Amino acid sequence: MTFDFRRMIPGLVLAAVLLVVDQISKIYIVETVMAVPRVIEVTPFFNLVMAWNYGVSFGMFNEPGTQAWALIGLSLAVAAALLVWMAREPSRASRLALGAIVGGAVGNVVDRVRWGAVADFLDLHAFGYHWPAFNVADAAIVVGAAILVLDNIFRPSERKPE
């Protein structure tokens, strides 16, 4: 498969839209809604909270410090690799999924550069169980990864029987 920038355009547009929505939501939450951090009950299973994630997924390695720059570098390297994959990917669904993952990854990188941590504010809970707080970028990454996996599992095989 060859590099075809035109095929990347829908995925890049999705990445840009998700990046903008993610950043607008974070700025609004951090600077307005959570200027005084608190828990806002939206529904019986959903709250708005203010949580700073200095680490990686689910708060692992969540210690303030120098790992922010390492995580920024790693995230940008992964995003670059995903863009190369997107350029070579024959499936439109997978290209869009990769765009969602890239948009989410870059959204969290912007947070690390701006604030030194990722702003998480969406809090889902039910039956006494809490999911770790997350944000729009995290949701884009998870949904993109799920679509990528499903598309690759259920896409008709391009191989011919031998």
C-alpha cells in the first residue's frame, strides 16, 4: 500500500474536530465550571469532577514530576506512527478510527504542555463502582480503538485462498 494523503483527509478532519472539542471542553471545565473544584451531580450515574492525571491510563504512574515530557514524547511518537498507518490503511472505517485516536492523543499532549497534567472531568459510576475520571480525548481514543479492532476483525479478508 502506498502513501496517499487524500485518503487521510477524513481521518485528519476527525482528529482536528475531536482535538478542538476536547480542548474547548477542558478550558470550559477547568477555567469556568471547576474554578472552585467540586463534584457536580448531573445524573444519578454521572458527575462532573476535577481530576488531574499526571500519569497514564487510569491514573497509573500518577506522580507529578518529570515524566510529563517523556509521556509527551511517547504520545507524539505514537501519533506519528498512527498517521503513517492511516496513510497506508485501505479501510475508511479504520482510517477514521485512527483519526479519533490521534485527535485524542494530541488533545492530551496539549494538556500536558499547558498544565503539566491531563484534565479529567467526566465521572461515571453505578452500583457502587466508579470508572476513573476521563475526558473527551480519552473517550475518542477508546471509541477509536474499539472501531479499529472491530473493523479489522469483521472486515472481509483481502487475501485470496491459496
